[in-house]
Amino acid sequence: MRVMSWTRCRGLDWSHSLLCLTLLLWTRSMSGLADFSDYLSRIITSHSAHACDGQPLRLHCPRHSTISIQSAFYGSSEMQLCGVAPHPPLGAHNHSCSAFTALQKLLSECQSHRDCQMPVNHLLFGKDPCPGTTKYLHVDYKCKPTEHKRHVVCEGETMVLRCKPPRALNIYAAVYGRRLGHTDTCPSHLTRPPPFECLNHEAVHLVSKSCYSKQKCAVPVSNQTFRDPCFPGTRKYLSVIYSCVPQSLLRVADPNIVSLTSSPSVGTEKDLEEPFPKGSRRPDNSGAMMSNSLLTYAYIKEHPEMAALLFTSSVCVGLLLTLLAVSVRVTCRARWVRDHRLAPKPGSPTVKYQKDDEDEDDTDEEEDDHEGTGRSLLSATERKAIYGWEEVTYVSEAAERAERIERREMIMQEIWMNAYLNGSSC
């Protein structure tokens, strides 16, 4: 569709092509906003999936998010999602049964994964809770974004979560207990930590009931609030993963929300005065990018005309700046070509006259420079010339002296030779 539209735009003039290109960019941006809307709805709302015995169960989350299991049920109930066995055996009339290992199995197989697929079979969950009965697996989960906030509070303290308006809390996970190897988190000097993990993953239901869709909430961290999963004497802590979501998006994603209140459902005003108790870890700001993107999308969704106007204006400004830069470049290039064509060639008489004029100007400048240097420079030049002349004169005199000596020696040799010849003849 886009390729065909661009092919049609190529045959038009530049103004129509510009308009067509703007429309194509706007269409592409709208499709991107639609994809982003689907992504937001996926990470805000809760999801559920179920499969009967013998069928595969698949959990999937979009990019930049992972699976966070909320609850899991495997067994048979009065809902009869998978029908009734054609001939159930005697004694198998109890249609309300479940496997208590379903949640732990889903957590070990699918937690913090983007995509998870597993076959549904009673062998996967240990002992068959309802032999001879058709069972199914039902899972509730959320897609936890990569950018989120985490808050940890020790046992005996109060956890306070809050978001700046107009954003509200959205809970993704909450675990009460103690993980293996986390000795620095809420250390206890009286008892040693257990050599195994003791976690209560069902704490997410109580935290969500107290804090979901609210701007502020307080939850006391104690065994009276959550079920104790560890041995007596073990110091535990509550770890919550959450994000701050715009209220408008939360209303659209979850129509069951009647009103968003900022009053806490658990705790007192004294607890709210100290949102971060001593010894607890403050939530980090790793979810700032996620919250800003959600606010941006919420503004675009609430003001589509303004967003379209800003987008079109930015495209027009960018195109005008591009045309201005191209025109400046074309003008400068044309002026350079024109100057290059009007410049004289190296062999023309104009260039010779220009060279003669330049030589005369150089000579005049050199004379002016010599006149302005002073007597010290002239005297030094004269001294160098005189010294050179003296050297030349000395060399010439030495050469003449050597020539006279050589000539005298030759004459003396001739005299001795003549005297020797005359003596021998006598």
C-alpha cells in the first residue's frame, strides 16, 4: 500500500510530492501510535489463558516486557470449561479439585520470560488431583515492562507506595518471605537465614487489592497481613514491583475502575508521614522513562488535533530548512562556477601583464624594505661583500704565486739539462 502510494507520488510536481510525502509520514506515525497503544494495553491490563488436558498452553508478552504470574489453577471445577468425561468411573464425582503445585510450576517455567509454552498434563503437576476427570489449567498473568520500580521493606515496618498525579499505581509482582543468598537484605543478628527459599507469591493479591489504581497506599509488613512461609524466627521482607501509569490509560484499560482515590486502604496517617521508614530501601527511578512515555501517549490520545498540528508543523519546518540549505548550496556553487569561468587562463597576455605588474610591485616593495631597514643592515651587507672580495683576491694571488714558482722550476730544469748535454759533448 505504501509502495503503491509512493509510486503514484513520483509522477507529480514537487508541491504535490511534498504533500504526498507528508501524508505517508503521517500514516506511518499513526500506525506506530497504534502499535504503541497495543503495547500499553498489554502491559497495563491483566491477561488470562487456559488449556485443557492434552493441549498446549502459551503465554506471550510484547517486546521490552516479561511474564509475571499472578495465579495458576490446575484441576476441575464446577465451571466445566473442558466438558465432562463421557463415562466417569465410580467414585469420581468430585468435580472440585486442584493441584497445589500449579503456581510453583508456572513460576519456575514461565516467570520473567517473554514467551512460554508448556503441555497440560497431570504428570506435570505431580499426583493427579482428580483421577478420571477432565481437568484444565488456568493462568492469570501480567506483562511486566523492562523499566519498572522496585521497593523492599523489612518485616515489622510499613510499605508506602505513591505516584505523582495524574499517575496511579499498577502492581506487577509482590513476594513476602526471604530469598536464598540475599543476606544483605534485612539482616537478622539473632537467627541465621534458612538454607532454602521461603516465599509467599500470593502476597501480590493483597498488595494489588490495597494499592492498585491509587496514587498512594500503605501496607503493613507482618505475618498478620501475609501468610508466613518460613520457619519461626526468620526475618522476612516484602518486595514489590510496580509502575506509575497515567490515570486516563488505566481507566481505558480497566473499565471496572470507578474512581481513583489517593487515600490508603491499609495503614494510618502516621504511616504516610514517613513514606520511607528507616532501614528500608527507597524505590529507584528506573521507571521514569516508562512513565514519561506513557504520559506522552496519554497526551497524544487526549489531544489528537494538537498532536497532528505539531507533527505537520515540525515536518514543514524541517522541509523548509532543507530547501533553504539546498538553495544556499546551489547559489554558492553557481557563483563559484561563474567566477572560475571568468578567471583568465595562464597563457593569455592579460596574465603576462598582471605578472609584470606584480614583479614591478615586488621590486618596489623590496626597495622600500631595504630603505626602511636602517644603516645597520646595509653596513652588514657591505661587510659581507668586502669580505667575499678579499677572499677572491687572496685566492687569485696565491694561484699566480704558485704559477711563477712552477715556471721558475721548469727554467732551472732546462738550464741543468743544457749544461749536462754540453759537458758530455766535450
